[in-house]
Amino acid sequence: MIQSFNLRQKLIAILRLSTFLIFLGRAYQHIVWDAPYRAFLWDEGMLKNSIETIFGVPWADYVTSSSVDTTISFSIKMIGVFYLLCAIVTLRIKPNMKKLGKFFLLGGSIGLFILAFLYCKEKFFHVGQFFEYMIQFMSPVLLYMMMFTFVEFKKIRLIALIAIALTFSCHGLYAIGYYPRPGSFIDMTLGILPISESSAHLLLKIAGILDFVIAIAIFIPRISYFALIYAFIWGVLTAIARLAGHFYVDFLWNTFSQWTWEMLIRLPHGFIPLFVMIADRPNLLHFWKRLWFRKTPQII
């Protein structure tokens, strides 16, 4: 399906950017902020017997120990350093570096998979919470497949479509209120649009319904391209909304520090649909380029 070398390089570039942003965002999160590893490490039902049997430490002493908490915090930062290395390797990796790619791309993907599971556990095992992160933990896998395997592109495309469908539909489960609608969704909407809270709830419900429509439409050949355009635009806008919806001039550094990484890890929700769009209709990329340069005034 992909016959042009230049087209293949452009598709790899999109996946490379998508993967880089995810790793960079997660690196910042782990190094500067926190991640939900304590949801597992402090789970009494799962770990109490193991901790008390193997280490001989009473559970109450384990969960209140400052040294244990310090070790967990340090380990989280080290995971962040690993993600930072993954981000750097993603930008530098070449087709002759398969072992490096396997370690950092697939290893990083496994880390993101585990992180998605921990978020799922933190939200009382809402399955939708796990699959909402599918684009994020599958982006490195898609990049690895494009660079280092001979898998048919139609299979790579199908995996990308499944990732898009699950990410959007699971996001829609929260937007329509199937799961408790996060207060952050309302805060972002009210922070960006001059509407009432009731209107924000209605708008999110409509957006959630559209998420389900898109998740189905991308598999229907006659309308898939238009559905992907919507997914690209909506994916980028919802990522930017993380920063725009919490932007406070008086607390500029805190705004960027707390919300930029949230935006970075979600920009691929638009880039993976773009990846499929360009693969399906590469000639349109040249059309938009010609149209842009034709309309851009020449400066002499």
C-alpha cells in the first residue's frame, strides 16, 4: 500500500513526533509531579501478605514509613528519566538501530501500558479509563512496526484505527456521563467558553456522542477520511484545552508546569488520525501545500 519512500518517511515522522511528545510529557510528569504507582504499592488487599511475609514488616509500618515513601518517589523519578531517554532515542533512532528501538520503543510502550493499568485501578477498574490511553501506549509500537518490521501496512493501519476508536469512544464514556463526568472536563469547558455550567454539561454530552460516531465512522470507507479529519481536529483541540482551560496569567509558571505535559501526551490523539489520513490520501497533502504557497504572498 505504501509504495513511495517519501510518503513512508512522512508517516514515520508523524509517528516519531507523536511518540516523542508522549515520552516527553510522561517524563516531565514523573520527574516533576507524580504518577499513580502508590495505587498498587499501597494496596492492602493485594500486597499486605507479601510485605509482611517476605520483608517481615507490619503493613501499618510499611504504609507510614517515610523511607518507603522516599524510595517510591525516587523510583518514580527514575522511571521519568527512562521516559526522557525514550524521548531522546525516539528523535535520534535510525532503521539500523533495531535493538535500541526494541529496548526504548517497546520498553517505553510497556511502561505506558502499565501506567494505563494503574490509572484504571485508581478509577475503580473502569475499563474505559484503560483504553482511553490506547493511542498513547500504541504510538511507540506503531513507530517500531513502521521502522523495524515488514508487517503489511494495512495491518498497521488497522491497529491505528482500533487505537483511535477505543481512545475516542472511551473518552466519550466520560463525556456522556456513563462514568462519572470528571470535574476537570467542566472546568476546562467553562475556562474556554463563555457558557453556563448546564450548557457545558450538554456540550460535553454532544461531544461524547460524536466520539462514538467517529469511532464507528473511521471504519466505513466512504466517510472514513472525513471522520479522521474530525478526529484530528478534535484530538488536537482537546489536547490544547488542557492548557488553555487552566491558563492563569497570575500563576503563569504553575499553569505551564502543571498543564503543558497534560497537553503533550494528548496531542497524539490528533496525530494518529493524521497518520492514517495522509496514508489514505497522500495526494491531498501535496494539494494543500500547493494551495498554501499559492495564497501566501511573496516577500521580495
